[in-house]
Amino acid sequence: MNNPVDWLLGLFSLDIGIDLGTANTLVHVKNRGIVINEPSVVAIDISSRRRNKVKAVGSEAKEMVGRTPSHIVAIRPLQDGVISDFDVTEQMIHHFIGKVHGGRFGAARPRVVIGIPSGVTEVEKRAVRDAAISAGAREAGLVEEPMAAAIGAGLPVTESIGSMIVDIGGGTTEVAVISLGGIVVSRSIRVAGDEMNEDIINYARQKYNLLIGERMAERSKIEIGSAYPLERERTMILRGRNLITGLPEAVEVSSVEIREALSGSVQVIVDAVKATLDETPPELVADLMEYGIVLAGGGALLQGLAQRLQDETRMHVYVADNPLTAVAMGTGMILEKPEFYRETLTSMQRKATIR
């Protein structure tokens, strides 16, 4: 039986869905939509008497990355889609729950549904659930991110029709074929947005002896990165430090070069989609040929990726209407229709009730 105090406080709490991403955390509030979309970054003061005092969370903390004095450390508590620092993740969730409730955190005991990568272990699932409970949730349900993304993208996940989703986040790419409220075939690879940024950093170092930061790499990926030849190739300036002279330097690079830098990671994603299709039952493949493959996540916005996958798979591939927010929207929809989507929660959680 639920704690009666939690039940009473729950009456005054807002049910929230969380897309706990490696790069960004999005929070969806029941009947209000997405209210928080901030980087998954926490800045910690390691010199404080209170061990690891949190200085900033989200956008404010991301501004500090690469710019902090020695006693402040800006970290990302999730690596490759899983929790690498439990305490900091708990404090980050705590912060976002408090922000949703306007600072009335002590009086908040919300029900929470959190999106997790499909490849995580039972131990990692329990870590996410425990972090949410410790951060103040009275109930915590877990849903696999490709399932949440498919629900958020409006796919008929509970019907006997096969749907395929490719969710390319910051730390992981999730490929899944879904039917009758469950994942039939899935593949989770740790090649996604962060790996693409690393590819660009390595390319600039090897070709131009230029050391650039993660933010500059991400900017070039967003502005001129592509997975398929563009109608009009473009250029931009990369700014960093010359590794030979040690002095600041600016280099002009073209979209062709950035595409070359990204080619390895893009090919890994293409191969993961093909391998998933290879394992899919023929009846569901027939459905996919009719209805196509949906791309979600920030990586879905890479120019020409849908076209590249379409050429490789010979199926219709399109980007979801809301690729960046699909997982968070999906968690919110589960909270709004819990009975309808009950089967979509992960097996560890089916015993728990998200009513």
C-alpha cells in the first residue's frame, strides 16, 4: 500500500515524463506539454565544505563547460545513455522536479515516467528508477526510448501493424521494430551525436593540426554536416588552436569535408538499421515497406540522413514531425493514457502501477 502522506502530497503534484538524455533532458508535464528542455550538464563546486555542492544545472551549467576554474567541474552524469554518476543524476532529476513545481519541492511527490535506452541492463534500470525515487518521485515507471519515441511520433504501437523507429540521440542510437505494444526486434549502439562531434574533432586535428572544442564541432555538424551530397555544398570557419604553433587559428572547411568526417558513424547507423531489418519477421517487413521508417532524436536532423537510409534500405524513410521532443512527448502520452499504454512499460516495471 502506498504511503498515505505520499498519496496526499501526490494530489498536489504534477505527473511528469522525463526524457533523460545523454545530451539533453526534456520534461513533459501532464496536460501542459514540454516545460523544460535543457542540457544534461551539472556544474559542481568540489572545494565546498558540503561535498560536491551543485552550482548550476542545465543551460547555465553547459555555458561553463571548458570555461571553469579549477574548483568547479562541469560534468555530464549520463554517458552513452546510462548513468555514470548516480548522485549527480539524482540531484539533476531533483532540480528538474523542483523547477516544474515552482520551487515547492518539499510538497511534491509526482508520478514519473522516464525514457531509458533499450540496451540497458536490469542493474542500470534499477539505478534510473532509484534515482527518480530518491529525487522525490512517489512512483517511477520506465519506458524504452524507441517505444516512447514511437508513441510521441504518433505511430500505432499498440496495433498489430509493424512500425520501425530509429532514435538517434546524443549517446546512443536505438533501432526498433514495434508491434502490439512491444518491441519485436531492437538494436542499441553507442554511436550517435556525441560520436559524430568526436569524428569532427579528430578530422580537424588530423587534417589541419587544429584542436577544436566540442561546441565548435557540434556547430559545424548542425550547420553544414550531412550524410548525403547537398544540392549546394557550403563552407564555414572552424576556430581553435594550432597544435604545432600553439596559437589561435581559423580554418575554412566545406560540407564535403564534414560529410567525410562523419561517414564512419553514419555507416555504423546504416548498418544497424540493415541488421535490424534482417532480423525482422517477414510479415512486419511487409508493413514497413508500406508505412516506412521513422527517424527521431537530434541526429535525425542531420541533413540527408533520411535520403541516405532510403537509398540503402529501399524503403520510405522520413523524419518525425517532432524529432527532438518525440521521447518526452511519448512519456507524457503514457501518463495521460496509462491504461492504454500499460504494456509499453519495461518488464521490471509492469508489477508497479502507473495508474
